[in-house]
Amino acid sequence: MDKNVGRRGFLWSGAVLGAGALVTACTSNEPAAQASAPAAAAATAAATGGNEAPGDKVVIGFSAPAADHGWIAAISKNATDAAKQYSDVELKAVEPTNDINQQISAVESLIQAKVNVLVILPNDGEQLNQVARQAMDAGIPVVNVDRVFPDKLSYRAWIGGDNYGMGVAAGHFIGKTLKDKGVSNPVILEIQGIATLPLTQDRSKGFADALKTYGFTVTAQQDAKFTVESGTQVASNLLQAHKKIDAIWNHDDDQGIGVMAAIKEAGRDEFFMVGGAGSANAMRDIQADSGVLKATVTYPATMAGSAIKIARLIAQGKGMSDLLEQEVPQSITLSSETVSKDNVAQYLPIGFES
């Protein structure tokens, strides 16, 4: 993602104003003894909780795909939970759908309702790019979640996971573990999500790049379509094709339910496995330490809750309190963390249910 936020912040200051943010400016002939409105507001906010203190009423429109996958279900839940934290936020969530045209229509209804700001996780960034641009052109800032719109004029801010970083984290865990065990020429299998997606390709590249630093490569790779059923089938095929395995990286903990079922059915336990995305059930398995799953690498569904917080700040004309800049950044890439038995208790509260 492009990190050049300065020009974007300038371009869309008008959009933020149009969304109802209260912005005032002090002038040089203002009496010295009189605090400016922003300074007074800042002092009041600091005394009552900073950015968390109630501010101008904000109506946030929210649209996401249908919750037919544990991670997507967690996206909607995190957005709803975050909105409930603020007395100054009203969340207008439209019916989730996997139909592109229905999602476009739903976003159009939020534009017509003149919400202050939109939070959108599109089914497909390219296909919803135009309706997001319509919102921006109408003065409604858009916070784009995860699946990015190709036109940077279609969103005010983007927040999402680090797919390449997921692969790197998984590769380092597997590479280091095998090195520490003194394993040479290991058999490493990779079970992808949907191979044709750029996000999958980024994950695989990060994985290969990290393994390379240990002198290792992927032995075999197959995609499992992000479904439990395909996870079972693909894992069964790989287990039959490889009589000896040292490690497996499965990109997605939802499809991992099927992968684990196939492993148990085959009675194989000579290898260890790393999952992907950070589901609660995967973390519980890691915590129990009674099977082959030894770690998972996160792709936080909490990004939706953070998107709601970002949307609120944008609509209220605020920046992020821990940064020096007065505006919310244009792009936020979340890190992918490795969750193992050593730190699973820390991450379990934010795991999603598959």
C-alpha cells in the first residue's frame, strides 16, 4: 500500500468537513488570553479521556460480505462491538451479502441516507471501486477494510492485514523449528486458500522467502479454497502422496478444521503444523498441545473494529492521539504475529470462532 498520506489528507479534508466534523481555526488577531476552540477542545478531551471522550454524533455506514466463514463473521461482530463502545456513534449496517450487485445497491442506499462515513469490506475491491468513489465524491469518507479498492480516490483510509507477513511468520517458525531439530532436506507442505488470489500469492511468496533464509524450500503446494470440505480433501491427497512429512503450513484456520480432520483420520503425527489467521479453536488446540498444530499466524479480524474507530475519528476531524499528525493515516497495515504455546493465552481473547 502507498504510504504517502500527506496529499491524500489534504485532498479529503473537505470530505471530512462535509461529513460533519467541527473544524475551527485560530487567527493572528485572536486575543492572546483567549484559548482557541481547538485548544480548549483538546484540553477538555484530555481531561475526559482524549479521543475516547464523546464528541459530535457520527453515523457510520457498514457493509461486508455474508458471514459464511468464521473470519468474516468475526469482522461483522468486531465492527458492531466497537460501535457500541461510543455513545456518539450510530452504526447503520446493511444486510451482508456475497452478491456483488446487492452489495453495490446496499452501499448506494447508505450514500442516499447521507451517513457521515462509510466502512466497507468489499466482496471484490475492483468491482465495488466505483460505488466507493461515488461516496467519496459525495463528501462521505470511506474506510476501506482489507480488500483494497484499486483507485486511491475511492477511499480516505485503508486498514488490512499483512498477507506477505503471514507467510514470513509461518516460514520463520517452521524454518527455525526444523533447524533447531537438526533436520536437513525437510519435506514441507503448503496448503493455500485460493491460489489465484493476490493475497494467497503474497502469503506463498512470504513463506518461500522466509524458508529460503534457512536453506529450505516448499516440497509440495496445493490450494483448498478456504473451505472445510476442500481442506479435508486436499490434506488427504497430500498425506497419501507423501509418506514422510516434516512440516505443514495451512493458510487458513477455517479450512484447517478439514485439514485436521484428515490428519486425524490418517493417524499421522510425525510432523508439526502451523495454521493461519488466528481462530480461537486453533489457539485452543495449540494451548492443549496434544496434536500436530503447534502455532498459527494472525490475520486480525479486529481490523473491522479498528476501522470503526478510525471512521469515527475521521468524521469528527480528529487524528490518532499517539501520533503527531493531526489526521488519521491513509494506510494502516496490521502485523502478523506468531501464536504458539508460549503466548497463546495473550491472543486467545481476540481469536475468532470457526
